[in-house]
Amino acid sequence: MGNIKFIGTGSGKTSLKRFHSSFLISTVDYNLLVDAGDGVSKALLAQNVDYNSINGILFSHLHPDHYTGLAALIVQMKMQNRKVKLDIYVHKNLSNTLESFLINSYLFPEGMGFEITYHQFDDDKNFAVGKNIQIRSRQNSHLKNASNLPGYKDKSFSCSSFLFNINGNMIHYTGDIGCADDLLLFKEFDSNYLITEVTHIQFGELLEIIGREISPEKIILTHLSDGDNMLFEEKIKTLSMELSEKFIIAFDGMTFDI
């Protein structure tokens, strides 16, 4: 058995009500944090998560609300005298950037007191995390416009959506996406759960695809601004009972078993 705990469910706009988007996958042998944006150390503290219980961190992309809390989190681990290694899972295009970020934060491997191991993943290649988590990544369109900017052709861009296979449960986590078509990236796998951000797509676009193109058992909405919660509650009330029961609006600290 295992569970997913939402550490933060907010959008990129800093909020007093929600921390930035992040969740923790816990299985019998491994705790994987997915994204570690600004303020993640305080978010974990608020959810009573021991920093040193985290075995690995997986990054979807390198916008500040998804990764810049890493340096501060590693400092907290060091201050708690961490000894076990920390795994960092990052797309092969972003590994050098992430390593440089830590070095430029004066977090040198020689002074950590514990090992940080980088695991580069590539698109459409399964990789294992612990004994019970299998992951596949695919590129979505969230950073499409940035990658087309003429002055940044030398930069490496990557924004991943993930398909998790956890104890046989298929979970599609969209991460930040660019359009509704990104919801179909893992269409052929018939996911049990869809965890989707709702800042960069419209609720109506999501509804057009649910049932017609994909039919997850549960649809969990996250990456919410302060005003979104009430808005989505009202929209869900207008749906049929069968469809409305599929939707869950995530909140910080929410946990569900997998």
C-alpha cells in the first residue's frame, strides 16, 4: 500500500492560503517528493513531514514555483544531520542547470555530509524509483513559447508530464501544461487517476476531454489560485452526479491511498 499527500496545491502566485504545487508519494520503501518550489521547506514542516524521510525528489520543470525551494530544503536536511543519500530525478536536458543552481547556492558536495545522486530521465523511457514506483515522462507544451524565443536557442528547455505506476495504479500527473491536448499525452494507458493543474487550462476544456477522450476514475484539481476553489466548486455542482463524483479539489495536506 501507499499514499499521496499534497504538500502544496497553489498556483505560481504566492498565497497565504496554499503553498506552491508539490506532493509526496509514499510507498513501503520510498518517499518521493514531486517538485520542490519556493517555500517547500515550510510547506513540509506544516504537513509534519520529516525532511530526512524524503528519499528522492522528482522535478517536472524549472519554473521557480516548482524547483527553487530545493536549495533551502537541502540546507534543512544538512542541519538535521542527514546521512543517507538523496536521489534527484531530473530530465537529462536540465540536470546541469539543477546542479549549477546548488553550486551557485554554495551547496558543495564536499560539505554536505550526505550524498546527492542525480538520475537523468529521458522521454518515453520507464524508470524505477524504489521497488514500487515506475515512472514514464513525456514532454508537454507548457514551455513551447519560451523555447521558440530567438535569444534563447542555446538554452535547454523541458517540461514533463508523468505517468506513475504505483502498486498497479496508473496516475497521470500533468504538471504545468500549455493546452488541453496535453491531457491526452498518456491516453493509451487508461489512467486510474488524473492529477491536473487548472491554472493554464479552462475547466470547459477539461470537461470536453473527460469521458470523450479519457475516463479516469478520479480527477484531482491542483495548482489553484486563491479564487479558484469556490469557482470550481460551483462549476462541479452543475455537472451530473456521476461526473461530479469524479472530481476532487485538492487542498494542502490532502491524502489519498493508492
